[in-house]
Amino acid sequence: MGIRIALAGNPNCGKTTLFNALTGSNQFVGNWPGVTVEYKEGKYKGEKEVTIVDLPGIYSLSPYTLEEVVSRNYLIDERPDAIINVIDGTNLERNLYLTTQIMEVGIPVVVAINMMDVVEKNGDKINTGKLSEEIGVPVVEISALKNKGLSDIVNKAIDAAKEAKPQAPKHRFNGSVEHAFAHIEELCLHDIADENLQRWYSIKLFERDEKVQEKLGLSQEVISHIEKDIQSCEQELDDDAESIITGERYNYIGTIIGDCVKKAAVGLSSSDKIDRVLTNRWLALPIFALVMWLVYYISVTTVGTWATDWANDGVFGDGWHLFAIGSADYNDAAEEFAANQIIVDGYDVYVEENGTEPTGDFEYPVEDEETLEVTYETASLEDYEAAKAYVESNEEPDPANYGVWVPGVPVLVGNLLESLNVNEIVSGLILDGIVAGVGAVLGFVPQIFVLFIFLAFLESCGYMARVAFIMDRIFRRFGLSGKSFIPMLIGTGCGIPGIMASRTIESDRDRKMTIMTTTFIPCGAKLPFIAMVAGAIFGGASWVAPSAYFLGIFAIIVSGVMLKKTKLFAGDPAPFVMELPAYHWPTLGNVLRSMWERGWSFIKKAGTIILLSTIVVWFTTFFGFTADGFRMLAEDEIDMSILASIGKAFAWIFIPLGFGHWEATVASITGLVAKENIVGTLGIIYSASGDVYGAMNAAFTAASGFAFLAFNLLCAPCFAAMGAIKREMNSAKWFWTAIGYQCGFAWVIGLISYQVGKVFTGEGFTVGTIFGIAAICILIYGIFRKDKYKAN
Amino acid sequence: MRTLRDARVGETVKVEKVAGEGAIKRRIMDMGITKNVEIYIRKIAPLGDPVEVTVRGYELSVRKSDAEMVILKEGE
């Protein structure tokens, strides 16, 4: 049987750094069962027998936050063999508060005073020998960052575990409190299996801890008996039980600190100086804006997008130039060739349509690759001659001639399949199903990596707490945290890293709320679709794109206000009593490790769902019943596909939204693979007429077009983002709640857009309008109703 | 009755007790705001809320609505 050692300590005490230093790469990272709290365990370097479990950072063992409950349950139910209590040496007072509680759970404890290098630099002195004597457990000075004292602390913990004799806490409470404990023990704890837990339970029962009352299965009679003891003690000391206990703990710590710590004269620390600037009344907001702009610019606008484009269009596309050498030249050449080719093609089209050659200037169509918008440009005969000469004298540029060309995975796999003469169904499955699905998973990883370097940096240097401090006032009104700002900002680029960025929010409720609402903000992939709707249905109106963003913000605010009053998010909001940790420079290793862990967990946890759903959509798109039986279809036969049948079967759902035809339904479904696919699918479906935009314009009115836009912007995001939601929620119930809510909300907004929109676009007032208005009333009720779960 | 909400930036105050009950009260006390502790009000967030205070040698941010639960000693 091996030894299990738990690491416990406050947030920001350097516990993670210690954990990484102790376990190296031998780590398992996951979640505690069914909750959004991260779980980590690893083997101690070189000793397979020793497992180290990293408990969440906590300030106390109270029953109120998820992290505390998870840690508590682990210590009480799983009984690790020893606990290493990590303490931030620069803040002994508050850190020892947790120590006094950990001492009571009846497990051998050793205390590691971390950040000793900083303590020494500040000129403070901690008498660890004396401290050890006073609290009755071994105390070791360490510096996790500088690798000092690490083997010492683990050896002491192993010794303590082998000895298996938990130290009795030296701290005694006030006489009448101890008296009450004795009563409680006698009353209901004398026969519990593990007598080391007696003191812990009696203190918790004294604090009226409901979770412990429940766990011990105490009868109402016993509880009321204990209540009498508590009340008489409370009367005697003129305070409530919880205050007595916490107050006494801190008083006790005060006496220890007085004996063991010598502080140097207090001056402004460098952290204080930094803070003076960063959260200065006038400078805070501009600096905040600058930091956010930097994060966004690098992880979304530039590096992150380059990385994602490389992964999506290069590795999982046609291919890419090694080190991007030659890409720019190739692009220029390809563009020039295409620009000439299009004029030549345009000339041919003119000849075909008119039967004669143009005698002067002629118009030719130019199609936008992303939005499929067709515009017309004019060329003269001279232009044509020049273009023709260019096309004839030059060959279409081959990327391989411009640098070291690395073909994309689909190209390589495609060639391989072709050379093996694999049948087209199998090759379709592999190429369009599996490879595309894997691409959808891996394509986002580079951007997640880039973003998480930033988040890890902001978190470990201490600025993230200031983000919450600065933005709290705005976001808490919507049931969100100040830290929700970052997921939403990143969400404008890509919802996946946005959802994953919610990991930095401490409160479980705020985190779930953020996960549920982040993808309402239009991400980059939705932009081509927005442009298509604007161009095809609204004649290129400039208000459509901004309205998509307003709609997203509106959806977040309304959802936040409505949801926080529902049973799902019932109860008092998590208290925003937050430590603002001292600023410090993070280590590169820790930042990179955090980045890697989060990126990898996305691949592992989200990968399966993304892959499977991509394959399902591929299958339903490319197979169907035709006149000659069930077979594989060509791309433009989508109207015969299984997907089209599904679209036809479910189109009625969208009749109240004005787009109850299978084309729109199918496009919405393929949008789940990736939102930009909506454009492609509509392009294929409406291509028969030769004028995609014209056909779309005919299929949608202004009201139904906007409803279609609104629905697709707000409904369930793409599979990759759904995978991220699943990963972060870590609970099937919450995953489906989130997806269900998003789709339901999108449907209601679509309904309102169509039914009420009709009135304003001259389609008149109908029965449907009443439903639209009713839906508005329900939303308003949801926003303004009384919060019956809120205490006073 | 003066509460932490009423304290001004730059002031040092002493706590009489923490009122109320439940999670928020416990959290406030867990973070070290208990009877007789001294609190220094450092600054107010740029948007007017929350408040940053120094207590037991570290920085803590508290919303004004929660700060109301912290009752201060008079005349000190």
C-alpha cells in the first residue's frame, strides 16, 4: 500500500509551484467528480509509492464554498496518510488560520513555510523552531520556486505518515467552549469509528455545521440538545458560535505570531508601489483597457489567429509553407493569377450568355470566398487582352515552387487513400468525417495555447484578481463575476478559449453562468454568416453587423438577470470577499505548464464529442435515399440527403420564426459543425439558380431573415465549443442545461424578431404578433420578478 | 452604528463585530475580519465599488454591501 500525501493551503501560497516541483511531469489532472473544481494528483519524483494530491486552494474548512467542501470531504472521507500544509511565509497570520483547522482533522500534519526567500528579502525573521514547538508539528522552511527544502518536507511527511500518529492540536478554546465540546462528544461522538475525528466533529457541531449534522445522521432530539449547550455558551461569551470559534483561532494565532515572528520596519513594498499605479483611481481603467487590448490583439487578432489558421487551413487544409517562407510571394502570385483568370472567365461567360464577343467594356462577376457575395466589376477589352496574355504566359502558381511546401493532412491522407484504391465511402468517412473531425478538435488548440499563456501569466502575477476588482461593479448585476469580462472578450474571437477562460473564476455559480452565456457574443466564425445575411437579405445594410453584437450583449445581460433568479442558481451569491495577492513575477515553467494542461484537457475531454458529432453530420449530409436507392451523394445533392429529411421533419419548429423550410434547418444543423459552414451549406442549397444571394432574398423576408440570424447567433454553438462547455461543466446535467437554455432562448428571440418584426416591415399585425408580444412580456417578467431565493 | 462601509479611504478602524449570518459572514470572518482587528482602508475601485482594505497584513477586497455587515468600534 502506498502513501498518500495531501497538499493543503491558501490560494496563492505557492502550492501549485510546490506540487509541480514535487511531481514533475508525473501528473494526472482532472476534475473532482461532478464539479467544476480541478483535481490534481501525481507521484513524488523517484518514489512510485508516494502519491501527492493537490487540494484546491482554500482559506478555511467552512461548508460554504465548493472548494472547501471538496477539500473537507477528501480529508474526512478519504483519510490521506499525511497532510503537507503549505503556508505563505509573507502572510503567516491568515495562513495559520487554516492550519489551526487542518490540525483538527486527526491526520499527521507537517507545515511547509513557503516563500522564505521573499521573507528574508523583506528582512523579516521567522523562528521556525519556536513555531514548531508552539503548534506541535514539524515546520520546514522551503522555497518551492528555488527548489529549497523540498526533499526535507516530503521526508518529514513520509515519516509522519509511517508513524501514523496524528498530533493532538495544542490549541485549546475558551473553557466554556471546551466544556461544550466535551458535552457534544459525550452525547453523540463517543462511538464513532475513527476517534481521531472526534474533536473535528465536535467543533463542527458547535458551529452548527449542517453538512456535518447531516453526515452524522443526528436525530432532531440530539441536535436540539446540542443547541442548548451552544446557546448557553453563546450567552456566556456574548457572541455567536461561529464568531467565537473564528475569533479565538485568530487570537491564538496572534499570540503565536508575537512569539515567533520579527517584522522589519514596514515600508512600501514593491508590490504596493505597483498596485498604486495599476489600480489607481484614474489610471486603473486605461491600464486595464491596454492590458485587455494586448491580450486580445495577440491571442485573437494576430498570433492566435495565425496559429489557428495555420492549424485549420495548413495542417488540416491544403498545406503550408515551412516557417511561412514563401507564403507571401505565393499569395501575391496566386492573387495576381486569380485576378487575371477571373477577367478571362468573365469574358467567356459574356460570350456564352450573349452569343457574341463584347465590343467594348463588359461586366464580370466576382464572388467573395467567405460570404459568397457576388459583385460586378467592369473590364475593358484591353484589360481582357492583358489578362489573357498573362494567363497564357504564366502557369497557375504552385505553392511548392515558393518554399518548402508541407501538404496538409487531408491532402496526404487523400493521396494515400487514392493510391490504395479505397472505395469512395470509406475515403469519404476518413477524409470528411474523421480527418475533418480531428481537425476541428486540434485546429483550435494553438489559439487555446496562446490565450492560456496570457491567462496563466495574468493569474499568477496577481493582475487577474485586480481585473475582478475593477470590473466587479458592472458584472455582478448580471450574476457574473468581474473576471467574466475576459471570457466574453475572448469570445468575440473564438468561443472555445472564451469558455475555457472561465476557469479563472472562483465562484462556481459565476463560472457556470459565464460558460452558459459566453457564446452569445458573435465569434469570428459567425462573421461570414452575419455578412451573408446582411448582403443577401438586407441589401448590405450596415446596421446588421453591429446589431449582432448588441444582440449578443443583450442576451448575456437578460440571461444573467433572469437565470440568477431561477432555481438553478438559487441561493445567496458567492461572497466577493477576495484576497488581492501581492504582485510577483511568475516562472516560465509554471506558465507553460498551465497552458499545456488546459490545452491538453480540451483535447482529451472535448475531443470525443467533437469527433463523433462531425462524423454524424458528415454521414447524414452525404448519404440519402435517391431514385436509385440508398447511396452516397455528391455535394450538390444535399436535397436528397438524410440531413435534408431531418431538416424537413423538424422544419415545423421554425415555422413560428418565419423560416420553417428545410434549407434553413439544414444550414442551422451544419452550422453546428462550424458556424461558417452555414454560409457554405446555403451556398450549395441555393446554387441551383446560379444566384445564391437572389435565391436567399426570395426565401427570406426581412423579419424572417433577422429571426434566422438571431437564432443561429444565439443557439447552441459549434460542436467544438459544446465540447468545451462539456469539459468545463463536467456534468451531463449542466451541459444539457446550458445547451437547452441557449437553444430555447435563441428560439424565443427568433420568435420575437419575426413576429414583432413583421409589424414593422409592413406585413401587418397577425395572431402570431400576439405570441411575439407575449414572449416579450415573459422575458420582462423573468427580468423583473422578485428573487424568491434571495435572503432578505 | 458605524460600519466598514462608512469608513473613509486612509482611515484605520477597529472591528466591534460582524453582523448577520451564513456564508458571507463566515467568509468575512475566515478572511480575518474578527472582533478587535484593525482595518486600514486603502482605496475604492475605479468604478466606486468594491473597497480594498488591509487586514492582518494583506490586501482584501470587499463589496460595499458586504462591508455593511462589519460593525466598527465607536470613537477610535
